Amino acid sequence: MVVGAGIAGLTAARDLAATRQVLVLEGSPVIGGKLRLASVAGVSVDVGAEAMLNRRPEGVDLARELGLDVVHPSSATSRIFSRGALRPLPRSLMGVPFDLDEAAASGVLSEAGVARLRAEVVRPVDEDVSVGDLVADRLGDEVVDRLVEPLLGGVYAGRARRLSAAATVPQLLAMARRGSLLDQAGAVPPSDVPVFAGLPGGMGRLPEAVARGLQVRTDAPVRELRRDGAGWALTVGSAHAPETVLASHVVLAVPAAATARLLVGSAPEVAAEITGIESASVAVVTLAFPRAAIDGLSDRSGFLVPPVERRAIKASTFSFAKWDWVRAAGGEHAIVRTSLGRLGEERTLQASDETLVARSLADLSELAQITAAPVDTHVQRWGGGLPQYAVGHLARIARVRSALPPGLAVCGAWCDGVGIPAVIASARRAAAAVVRAQ
């Protein structure tokens, strides 16, 4: 039995279905979790995750196993809004520049910020530490505020000084333990391998392809999980018409809060551990503009906005310029996305859809000079959609897995990484644990 039909649950079910009968229970009416498609101005586009890491193999390998084509972003470049202007985004490892002169020339940092960056302070690092504290101690607060924060915010919607370096950027922590961050970053050779990959038609196609051939029930929320002899009993459906489903083994592939709720009765200590994982809510606003009105921006893939700039949006993706398939599918319409919401900004997202669209348009007008009126809009809210990896997260997950009752496995974005490849790896780890337990 697998609970949850996001990409984690579907991947785990696919692996298990090779040798046994598997049922997937999904509480919502649709599968896919945060991989979702919607129609905007008649164009089917992603309104959740729109790309996956290409330099980690799990996502692209799964797509190719399923017969899906994999594509990469165009040559359009990213910008960052800093100190009153859109500026080139320096190449970096989560904000640690590969080239100091390039970082200085970009104008993202002030003269004082560049001077502090160049004067790296090398100190030993033993325990896990937040990304923000690690980089600020070595390279200064301005590097964190204007480079690290917007980059981490796009992935985790979190705060750099609260996110674990060991869990989010382990390469950075390993470099810090070896010595100078700048020396090591500067020695990284350029790579021709694209950082990101996508699917023609959208990442939302991936869960659809994984689900083919699987037994999946939607509108089937699991309300309770309890021991039943050597196996498990799941209470499924509404309180008015509950159904009991029996299983020998269960994979929980749902968000942290839902996982903790289901484990309260059978594993209260594990549930308490998981309850300590915070999550951030975000919203993705998709806008369709007349192509002619913004085609002059086709050399840009979008831009990031640091929190210190105090804008409504934290990022914008010019999908029509970033992805050739979006440009072709859009025809006379150009698709642009904005992202809003970081940890602790839940009140901001309580505004109406119309307000979120208006705030997005205001920022696009001021920051990127996009003043055209959209022909269509779509607002997708992801309440509690991005788990936060606090300092000590890896140890927490190790404690969770070691204390799980026999016959249970967990996986998902709250475990081993929020990116699609990491989630797929988490699912395959859970499926393998089930196989070993039988």
C-alpha cells in the first residue's frame, strides 16, 4: 500500500509493482502532487515545479525509462534585482561566486560588500550549521542577503540563516571543512552539462506517465493508520462512510504534517520528530501576455529578487524565453510566471487571487518594465508546500527511519531533498526498504 500519489508515491509504487500488487491511495481528486498542469490562455503549462536538476540522474533517467523526451532551457540568461536594477546573476555555488571579478562587475554587491567578499575569513567548521551563518561568517552578510537568500528562496522558500547546510548544500559544507570557499569555487571548471532539464508539455507529464499501469484511487483520503496483527489497517474515505483497507506493508508518501498525523497512534515518538519539520507556503502566478508586447525580453529567462528588496514577488520566470516548447505552444501569447511566499509570509498569501495578480503585475512593471495587460492569469497556491530543513535535519531523518515500526516506510520532499531527483531517490529508498522487510 502506498499513501500519496505525488511523484514520490507513484515512483515507490512503480518500483514495488514490479514484484507485487500495489494500491495507491490519494486524498485529492488528482495525482501528481506539486507537479501539475493548467491551461492559461489555452496553453497547457506547469503551475508547480517546471524543471528538475539535470546534473543529478534520477529525474532524467526516470523520464527516459518512460519514453519521455528530455529538453533543456534555452540560452536565455537569468538576472537578479539588486540595488535598484536588474543585474547579471553571477555564476556561483549557492551564492559563493566562481569568479570574483565577475561578481564585482555585476553590481549585485556594494563596494563594501565586494571588499568583504574578497577578504574571506577561513575558520574551521565541524557541526552542521545554517547556510546563511556559514557564508556570512566566511564572506559577509551582504553575500547572504543578496545572493544566497534569493537562490535558496527559489528552491526552499526558506531563510538562509535557518536552513541546514548539510541538508541543502552539502558541497558547500564539505568545501568549508577543507578550507577556503573562494579558492575551491574558483577552481571549479566550467561545465557544458546543462544544470536543468524539463519535459516538452511540462513536468506535469511525468506523474501521468509514472501512473500508467498502476492501481490508483483518488478522492481516497487516509484518515487513520493502525496495527492489524502483523500488518496494517487504513481507514479510508469520509467520516460518514469510512472504509478499512488492509495491507502487509505501507509506504507513506505524503507531506510531513500528514505523515505525523497518521503515525500518532502507532509511533508517537516518530510523529513528534516529524512534527518539528516546518513548511513554507508559496503561490505561483502564471500570466499570458501578448507576445508582441514583451518579445524584447526573450534573451532573459527571468530574475530573482532578494528579500532585502522588500518586493511582493521573490522570482519571475519568463517561460516563453526559457523553454522553446512553451514559446512554440504559446503562439501569439507569451507565458510568464511569478513566485510569491517565503517562510513566515503566510499572511501575504492570504490575499485574494486578484490581489496576488495585481502585486505580481506591479513588480513586473517596476522591475522588468513589463507594462502590458495580461490576456489570462492563473493562481496556484501551494499551502505548506515546501518543507524546511532546519539545522540537524539529516540527524532528524535518521532518527525517524530508525524508529519506524516494522512494515512502514516514509518518503517525500520532507526527507532527503525537495528537488524532483531527490524525491525520486527518496521514493526508491522507501520501496527498497519494503522489499527488504519481506
